Amino acid sequence: MSTLTAMPRTRRWAALATVALLASVPAAALGQKLAPITVVINQSPWFGGFAKVVEAYEKETGNKVNLDVNPFAGSAEKQRNSVRAKEGQFDLLVMNSTWLAEFYHGGFLVPLNEIDPGFKLDPQVINYDDTAYWDPKTKTNNSKTGVVYGVPINGNIGVLYYRADLYEQAGLKVPTTWDELLANARKLHNPPNVYGMVLRGARSASDISYDWMPYLHSYNGAIFKDEKNGDFTVTLNSPEARKALDMYLALAKTAGPPNPGSYGQAQVIQALVTGKAAHGTPVIAAWSQMDDPTKSAVVGKMNIAVLPRGPGGQHAPTLGHFIGAIPKNIPKDRQVAALAFMKWFQTYDAQLKYAQAGQPPIRKDVYGADFGKKPEFRWMKAMVDSAPYPRMMYRVPEGAQIVGVLELRLNQAMIGERTSTDALNTAAAEIHEIMRKAGYKTGRLPDLK
Amino acid sequence: MTSPARGGLAGDTARWRHYTLAPTLAVYLALTALPIANLLVMSVHDIKWEQGVAQWAFAGAKHFAGLPQDQLFRDGLVNTALFSVCAVSAELVLGFFLALFASRVVRGRLFYRTAFLLPILIPGIVIGAIWKLAYNPDFGVINQLLGLVGLPGKDWLGEKSLALASVVVVDIWHWTPFVFLLLLAGLESLPQDVYEAAKIDGASAWQELRYVTLPMMLPTIAVTAVFRLIVSFKVFDEVYLLTGGGPGTATEVVSFTIYRRFFTEDRIGYGSAISVVVLFLLTLVIVLALAGLRRQRDEA
């Protein structure tokens, strides 16, 4: 005789009712924990905000999230090694837009509907140029033909940081074009106390190429003729690109520090928070440091705006965002746990916490929240203004090689080793060679004279 | 004539020697020969990933043929050679005189030895942070000190003409203690009777150094130089932390090029080809150095 049948009738019903009730309650509410997960992530300016949200998740659900924090380039390498192993070490890959293509093309990621057929991105989640979707047949990011592979983790883009107090003193207007920015930067240039403009002119894993890309795109230039439709003719050495590079160099040389070719993002942020720079264009994630009295000498003095544009062109901030995705080569229970975190992460409440920690939320509705009107959240307006314009830098797995070429040749132009014409012609020839060897439909414009 | 019994014993001994060597040989094969063989195989292949699976395509000598056109590789080799020669020469001179001082000093011997060794105990990442701050053109201590004596500051890591020299200075600061340690051990093991004989003959301090110490220290100096040359040829962390190879290619070194091609750009075959060439060059240095040492010993 079983224990249940041995019970008196009323107690038997009570026991069955309790079991039914327990089965209907979500596991998390009962404190039943999912498998611990390890998130591989990089130490970016926005990491502090992400870590706070992770803490809130752990507190709320009882699930454990380990953060494996690395330098930017180191994170990509760790992710690469993990997805290529027989069993992956990491359960959630926080991938920057610069290495997304490699992971999509390499077939390392699992479509999220394979883990949970009912999963979909919340309609309020910002699209970020379809980069959370992948169509393995056409090998493109396409939300219509592809399926969802990831959840945006951070909507990082470049914005214009400017010293509002200096603007007020000098009676300047917030620039909407690069020419206006150049004029303002020259006006405020007072070296060595304040540099008019600090740029990310250094050669690294991704500094000068990322920094210059909004100039290129907003002058109606591009690396390739029509990348989205498979035409990889290199157009980097176009007259528009040269104008964009000449403007960039003019800002650096006539309103920048003595050696702009050695300034990476960390140096740019340092110059801004120490009050040594009147303008800079680091990513939005750096904002949290501007009003932090333990890090900044310009608390309340800085403001931000959408990046300027070229003559006749559109504003074109470059996407430097991050997508969280789950690798194929981990056990199912860890995939389920990683997806549970991402489902929670895209909720309104989680994103509210993220925004309150000073980081750009990935949901549109959070930008409309009341707290955004407070002065300390004045960065949110620039994000809303920038929303229609962000562009991907590239979408091919050869991107790391292309960035390597751009970082060297643009930096050589910055330090005066090459003219803008020579730098663009050389870079175009090298990128063309990369694409030709990789078997793309490619070509290139005749050299600039 | 060898008796069968003795021959058998000798044969057993020889076999036994081989058997006892086998574990060491196996470890050597697993840890050294196999990775090198793997590197050689990778250097003649293109390796791509599709559907999570590595696709190997034979590339022949294509990667090696492309090396002369690679500006980063060319500049990296030149900079590495410059870096190694300058840094190791300075480290040998400084290390030798510091060792001489530490071996002669009577009071505070332990203090000096500890103080001279300190930089080598500091992790590379901390050294990068210390020197990056010291070299900072706006806040760095070096420019502040220059300012105190009325000299203009410099962008030590940002100016093309200064960047490599600045990295060399960090390497000298970091590695001179190692040279000091080896040379001090060499100095302290020199036979004292030769010095006593020199004193009896009335040799001055300079003559003692020139005709006694230096000739006797030459083998130790040579081994130290070879060792440091090999290690300095592989310099990576100082460049990675201080300059990232820039500005332009002013501080690009060959290890950094390998890192960039192999890891950042994920060009496994091409990165392996550069590694093979560097391995060959380092082997050449070792062979030439060993031949030089042997000739020197034979002449002695």
C-alpha cells in the first residue's frame, strides 16, 4: 500500500492539492535554482551597470551568475576558444558588434527557439540593425528571414560629449555638422589647459577605425559599395571618404592634443573627466563616469548630443553594441539557465535598473520613463535623438582583418606618416585583397589622386 | 676481446639507459616536438570554421610567400632586433656594474642586493601600469620632474621618435635585475687566488677589472647575453600594455604581430607561418651563439 492511499481521505486530498499547487508555481518563485551560468564579458565603461543588474537578478531569482571579465580583445579570444572546444566553458557570450559576424558565420551559436520554442524578443527591445537575428541560408542579419539568436545586452553607440559650461560662457550652439563642431572646438582650444577636441586616434584592436566611421558614413562614404546586398566593391578610397578623413584630421590637428595618435578610448575619457577636453566622442557607456564625483572633475558640466553629420549626409553613429548569445556546445541545462537570464534581462524592470545605473537600456519604453527627465539622466535624450541613425561597421567575418588595416593606415595618417589620400588608397588596396582572397564579389575604385 | 657475458651486461646497461630516458623523451615529445610539428602543419594550411567545425585547406608555401609583403611583419622584425640589441646591451653593462658593486660592497650588502632585485619581482601588468602613468604626458612623474628643472615635457609613448626607446627603458628597468643576479653569481664563484696574485703583482683596480675579472667572466656574460637575447626577442607584454605597437608601427614587435594575426584576426595558418619563421631565427641565434661559445672555450 502506498503512503498516499494509506492516508485518511481528507488528508489525501489536501496532499494532492498541495502537489498540484506546487507544480503550478514557477521554479524561481519557489527558490528552485537553475544551473549556475558563466557570462564572458569585457571590462568596458558600461560593465559596472551590467554587474549591478546581474546582482539584482541573483537576488531576485536565487540563480547564480558568474562573470568572467576580460579586456576587450581578450574577451573575443576567450569566447572563440570556448565555442571551438568540445564543451564550452561559457554559457552566455557577450559579443561586441565587431566580432558578431565571425560567430554567426562560424555556426557556433544556438537559435534561442531551439532552447525555448516560445521565446521571442520583446517588441520593446531596440532592433540594432537586425543584429540579434541571423539567417544561416543567406548568411545575413535579417529579422524577416532569420531567427533570433541573441538579446541585445548594451546599446552602445558613439555620441558627442561637450562641456556645457564652456558652451554657455562662449555663447556657442550645440553643433549638428562636423564643420560647426570644428569651429566650436577651435574656439574652445586652449592648450595645455583645455584641448578643443580629443579623438580616439590610437591604433589598437578598435580605436581610430571606430572613431572615424561616423565621419565616413555621414559624408556618404562607406567601406563597401553595398554590403547588405553582397556587393563588396571597396569604396573606401572615394572622394567622400577623403573629405571625411580630412575633417577628422583637421579636428585632431587644429583643436587636439599634441599627439592625438596615442589617444585611445581610455585617454579620451580621462581627458574629458579631468576637464582637459572640451569635446570628445567616446561611447555612451562612458557617461556614467562624467557625473561620478569620485572620478570626475566636471560633474554637472558635461552634456551630450547626437554625433554631427557631414554636408548633405545623415548623422551616422556607429553601433558598438553588444549581443548576448548562447553557444551550441554547452549542456542543455546551462542553455536553459542562460536563456532564463536573458528573458529576465529584457524585461522593463531589469532595464529600468540598468538605466538607473547609468547605462543605455535596450528597451524603447524605458527611454520614456519619468526619471529620464532628471538632470542626471540628461544623456537619455541624446540616445533617443540618435536612435534612427546607428550603423554597423561591417558584417563579414573578415572584419577583424579589415579593422587591423584601418587601424594602421588611419593612425599613420593621424601621426603624419601618410597623407589622407595615401592612407585611403593603401587601405582600400589591402581590404580589396582580403576580400578577394576570401572569395567575395569585390573590386575597388581607382586610386585617389 | 669482449666476453659474451660482459657484452651482454654492456648491452643491458645501454638498453636500461634508453628505457630510463624514455619517460623524459615522451614528455619532451608531448610538450615540445608535437606542438612544433602542429605549428608546422598549421603554417601550410588555411583554417576556417563552418557550422562549428574546422575546415582545413592545404595552402602550401602561400603564407610564407606573403611574409615579405606584410608591413607589420617587416617592421616588427626590424623593431624587435633593435629592441633586443639595445635593451640587452644596456642590461649587460648596468647589470655587470651593479653586480660588481654588490660583490665588493662591505656594508649594506643585503639591502643593495634586495633593492637591485625588486623590479623583477613585480608582475608585468603592474609594470605596464606604473610606466604608463609615469610616461603620461599630462600627469606623468617624468614630465613633472622635467618641469621642475625647466625642461619641456614629452609624449614619451605617443611620439614616433621616442616610443621604442621608451619601451626599451622599461625593459632595461625590468630585466637588469635578472642580469645582475646571474652575473653576481658568476662574480662570486671566481677563484680568489687569481685576485690575490694580481694584488701581489701590483695590479690597479682598472687592471684587475680589465685583465682578471672580465676575461674570467666572459663565459657567464656570454651565456647571460644569449639567454636575454632570446627572451627579449619574444617581448610582448611591455608593448601590449604601453603602446599596442603604435604610433604607426613605431613599436610593433614580431610577437605582437603574431598575436594580432593569429588571435585578433584569427588567421591561424598565416600566424603559424610567422611563428615558424621566428622560431627558425631564434634557433639560428642559439646555434651561432653556442658555436661562438665553443670556439671561445677551445681557444681558452
